[in-house]
Amino acid sequence: MSRNASARSEHTQLPLEIIRKALHEAATAPTVYDALDVTGEALRQLADLARAEVHHG
């Protein structure tokens, strides 16, 4: 695998890992409010990641 393809795979894997973790934690959260907190945090992490990628091009 080329270096660029590997880098792209890593960039895709991180958001998928954030989403996977959030879905699992939200599904097992004790209350709907805890589930919303988990999903909100995941959205913040994804937004931060997107901003960082835009800044580093």
C-alpha cells in the first residue's frame, strides 16, 4: 500500500472509530440524557478532527 493510501486509510479509520465507540456507549448508557451527552461529545470530536484537517490541508 502506498504511503498516501495508508494515510487516507488512517484518516478514515479515526472518524469511524469515534462513531463506533459513541454508538456503543450511547446504546449502553443508563439514561437517554447520558446517551445524548455521548453523541454530542462524539460530534464535537468529529468537528475538531475536520477543523484540524482543514488547517493542515
